Amino acid sequence: MTFTENTLEQAFIELLNDVHIPHINGTRIHKELNEVILREDLQTYLLNQYSDDDITLNEIRSIIRQLEVLPNSALYESNKAIIKMIADGFVLKREDRNQKDLFIHLIDFKSLVHLESLSVVNDMALAAETEVVYGAAKDNNIYRFVNQLEIQGYEKRIPDGIVYINGLPLVVIEFKSAVKENTTIKDAYTQLTVRYRRDIPELFKYNAFCVISDGVNNKSGSLFAPYDFYYAWRKVNAEDEPVDGINSMYSMVQGLFNKHRLRDVIRNFIYFPDTSTKEEKIFCRYPQYYAANKLFQSVKANMRPHGSGKGGTYFGATGCGKSFTMLYLTRLLMKSPYFASPTIVLITDRTDLDDQ
């Protein structure tokens, strides 16, 4: 199959619709040109999510102001702060000072916790199936795939596609046609990380990760990462055989954009170092994601007194990202209500790993 940018865009629209992320054309969205948040979606989500707490419109406006006031001139630090707010939640001081502070989650993660509370989930395929049965009613998020949305920054730009959750532009997608002689997928990377970053930085304050695609090559990565650190998502489920080419477009959408996985990745698999002299933001590769989740379930299933106490051993080749896999596993363990407050012991065999 030959992909032009238009047919590629249409293919993504259809594939995302298959995983229940509906499409809306940007020309149908009413907002100021310089705005990137879909305010109505965020307001609707927060009103529904915190109706029992009597959240007010003024309080919702103050939440939006907290996000918008972060400067896009300090893009890395603002993105780090917003992703932390999204992943971990934050405290809202109430309009009525007699009311207790309200803890806000900009994305509903409850169904992730619900899945974890089941006795054993052996792999993410079963987790996805379980979500359909048990968790769909608990997922109160509003998903949209928006194409051709005009954004006015230092210049007017129109990204090919943006995946929104609750009005927040979390994923930016750029397409390039594989049939144009002088165009490659790397041009899509440059478009995002150079031109769009320079001209519409406000959009990328909220960015979890980026996707670049020419139909045959389909890769995801951090806005701040070099091109060589963009990788294909080559499996839909952990037990699948990895795929390449056009099939990797299907595996990326059906794998990474499965609603359960997408929220899991945003919450647990994006890493900013606490301190860094450069712009470092690590977005997981698919083997790290599946390995960390499988290890987590193995540790849980083998806990004493009912289990052997041996969670398992992970073997990985040099350079495959074992250290980050362990970091992601640690994050899953530390955030898990099931494990309460676990003790994590790190043992290394050389100094450079100590530094890592």
C-alpha cells in the first residue's frame, strides 16, 4: 500500500477509532487561535469527576490558570512540571477556605488501580480484556484525535494530529509521505522538534510524547530526544511476535494507544531526572513497558506467605535499557496501594552503574 500524507492521516483516524479514540476535525473546534487546551473538555471532565466535592467553575478556571501560567519560554521545566501534575496529581486550595483541600487528577486513573486490585493479571493482553469487562465504566476520561487544528504562536502552525485526553494535548503526531523522493520520516521529526517547538511551544508544554510516521516507519519518542532515540512500538501485546513495516503502524496504535496502556504509559513510564544539566526526558520502549509490567505481576503473584518470595529474573542484552526497566518497575511498586510502602534494594557491580 502506498501512503500519501492524506491517506496516512485517514489510516490513523480509522485505527484510533478502532481503539475508541474518536476523531474530530480541528476546523470544528471553537477556541482562540493561541489556545491549545480544549477548555470545554477539561471543564466537563472536572465537573463530572469532582461533582461530589462541589467543585466550582472558579476553581476549574484556577486549575487551567495553573497550567497556562507556566512559561513556554522555559519549555523543558514547564513540561516536566505539567507531566508531574498529570501523573501524580496535585492539591487544589478551595475557593471556600472552610473546605478541605481537594486532590486533583487531570486524568482518571482509577481503572488502572482497579485492574491492579484483581488477584492476578498475567499479561497486558488480559489486562486490556479485563478493562473491557470491569473498567470501562470507571474510565471517565474524554478522548479525541484532532487533525488540522490551527494554532497561533510565533507563527501559525497546523499539526497533522493531536491526541487529547480531557482537553490536554498529550500526543502530537506528524506524518510524512514515503512516496516523496526528498522527504523522509526524519523530516517529520525535524518538523516537530525544531519548527513546531520554535513556533508553537505552548502546545508542547503538555506533551507526553510524539509520534512520527510515513506508514512504513512508525516511531514514538520524547520531544527532547535525539532522532536515534525514537523507536517503533512493535507489539500489541506482550506475548506477540514483533512486527515491522506497515504492520508496525497497527501495532503502535492498537498497542500504545489502547486506552489502558496509554494512561499507564503517561502515569508510570515517562521519566525526568530529578536533576540534570541537559534536557532529559525518557519515554519507554515497548520491551521496557511489557517487561516492567510482567515483573510487577510476577512479584505480586509470588509474594510470601502464599508464594515462593522469588519474583523472577530479567535478562537483557547490553544497551537494551535494563536500568530504565528497573526504574519503571520500581515506580510501579512504589505507587502500588497493594505493596503499600515497599523497600527497594539496588545492587550494582561497577561504578558507572552507581552513577546511573
